[in-house]
Amino acid sequence: MTTRLHLICSAATSSTAAVAFAADEPLDSRGRDSLVRLAGRLPSCDVVLRSPARCAAETAAGLALQAKPEPALRDCDFGRWAGRSLAEVQAEAPDAVADWLQNPRAAPHGGESFMDVMARVGEWMEGLLAVDGSVLAVTHALVMRAAIAHVLGVGPQAFRRIDVAPLARARLSGVDGHWTLAALFPLKDDR
């Protein structure tokens, strides 16, 4: 039995450009325009899922995907920091930001820590290993980073060293109870 998982990062929002903690927001004009380049280039899959977030729903719709919301694909809960810029929060609470960046178990914002996101995504992926077929999921950069870290078996320190841009894609394969990173590529790549 083989599970093929295709992850797509949602298109850009105003938080992407502002280096801000995501809130449930729509795509910005750049994000909407970028969907045109990906139309018709996605693999056909047995199951199509998306994060419950508005940006993921708009990304899926812009790609003409009939995607079912999956709670495990939601973005990190940034608690009190949601919708605020990193610079703003850092000016207000520099020690809290430093702790959050250095300690993967820290959640000074009252939401999820990096470890929480990694655990949630890892559990969801392990459940997918029972699926024989292909799954396409529209989600968020942090969720994709957590998935890649899970597949590679690396800790939360490596989680921060994985960069995922809007509309980046990851292809993962699950065989015999183990995941493999098959590819990670940006939108412009034709693979």
C-alpha cells in the first residue's frame, strides 16, 4: 500500500508580505494573481483536502479544487499575536518573541507552540499511512514545515530551517509505515 501526499502552501495574504502572524484572512491581489500560473498543473488525486482557513479555501477555489476542510491542516494558532506584525510584537514583548523563537515548546502568545504543530501534523500524517492512493492538501507554510520535519525525523530546531513560500509544493510518499520526501519545489518548477 502506498500513500502519495501532495502538499501545497496557500497563496499569499497581507500577512505574508508584512511578516505578520497569520489571522484568518483572504488572499491578497498578488496571491490571487499567482494562482493562474498553477492552474491545470496539479496532479489528479483521490482525496482533496484544505485547511479550514479562508486563504486555503480561496487558494483551493482559485485552483478549481473541490477541497474538503481538514482541521489538522489549520495554521498555527498564534493566540494574541494573530494579525499583528512580528516587528510590532517584538517591540512590545522582545523577551516573549525571543523565547518563542528559541524554545520550540514556548507559546507566550497563548496559542500553539512549534512542538504542538509538529505533534498535530505528525499524528495526521501517521493516520494517512492507512490510505492507499493520493491525497492533495492545501495548507500553510508552518504545517508544511512540520510535515517535512516529521518525514525527515528531525527535531524542532530543524523545523525553523525549512523555508516554504506561498504556493510551494511538497510531494511525500508513505510506504510500509514510513514517509519519504519525494520533492519540494516552488511554483515556477514544472515537475
